[in-house]
Amino acid sequence: MKPLKNLIPGVSVALLAGFAAIGIQAAQLQIQFAGVDLEYFVFNGSGPVQGDIFDGAGVSGGAGDTAGADPLSFMDFRVDGVSAGMLTSDIYLDTFIQDVWNIPVGGGTVESQGNTLSGYGLDLLTQTGCTSNCWGLGLDIDTIQVNYSGGQISMQGSGAATGIYQQLLPFGLELDAAKPITFDFTGTSLINLSDDGSYLTGFNLAGTGTITGTLVPVPAAVWLFGSGMLGLVAVARKRSNA
């Protein structure tokens, strides 16, 4: 059994090197959600909102409270394309995108002018049985692109490290604050469309969304797995010595 003894150190080094390499490769997290309900209204002298896009619960929010957010139908947390878990209750989206102006009636793409209020953007609330400070992910997004074409609207945006305002995701997941985070929304139903002849002045929009980012590497779990494998090798070595 001498060849096995000589092989063990080489196997150990190869395993550890392999696990270390795995730990370096950061996984991608996609948070897919449905049941989004958004509104758009341009201030015309009789309303409080000035060209903003906000969730169906209204313009108030941004504090992680479910009363100021809109309920979703599900959230699916996918790591490198594989679901790590899904939530179907106690999930909300709190949205406030400020100053979206001059969406052409005939279609086109415009960019929001940036949120001047800190803590606003897109907030996912995921805490079970919670009504206050229910953070799953608070993401400050200063600008988004709004695309209007053929009676359909989609939106895209991105946030940087400083864009993570709060984070307490389920299933032990954590987005890397040093990597960009992107947002994509696809409208599936556009109603109550209004315009002033040149630009859109209001609409209600339902659809689905995805937030994509990079997970914080979890080398501890990798090394734990590696230790377990090396333990099996050690057991084999003891048996070979017996």
C-alpha cells in the first residue's frame, strides 16, 4: 500500500489548490421578481409628483416599511442560473425614481435626472412577518433608462458599491458591495396612458424585474468541503496502515 501513502500529499495539495481556485470564482446572483405595479405621473400644477416613477403603494417609502411598498407575487433567488430559494409571501418592492421627463409619445429612450433624496431607488423587503425595517436589499439607483416603444415600456439601471443602502437577503446570500449591480424591468401591461400631445404624462405599468449582482465569495464553505475530503483521504490512509 506504499503507493497510496506517497499519493496522499499530492492529492491533498491538488484538492486544496482546486478548492482555493473555486473560492476565487465569484458566483452571480439574480433576484427575479413578479407582480410589480408602477405608476408615472407628471406634475401639472394639481399634483404632488414631478415626473416620478413609483410603486403602486404611492410615493412615500424608502424606510423599509411594508406600508409604503407594493406586494409582489414571488421572488426567486438564482445563483449562476440555479434557484437557491423562492419567496412567495411577505415580499414587497418599494420604488421611487425621480425626475423622468419627456418620454416621447411616438416612442424613444430617456434617462432619469437622478435621485436627490438619499435612500431612494429600489428596495426589496423580504423579512417574514415584518412591518418596519424589513430590508432584503435597499438599492440606491440615481439614474435609469426608460424605453417606450409600441405601447410597451421597459427600464434598466445600475448601482455601484455605494448604492447598497441596506442588505439582509434570505438564504444566506450577500451581494458584493465592490461590484456593480444592475436592474432590469420588463412591462407586461401598460394602462391609463396619458400625454400632452408631445410627451407622456402618466401611466400604470405592471410587469417583472430582475436585480443582478455578484455574490460575496464564501471560501469558508469551500475550505470546509475540502477539509471533509481530506478527512476521507486520512481515513483511507489509516486503513492502509492497519
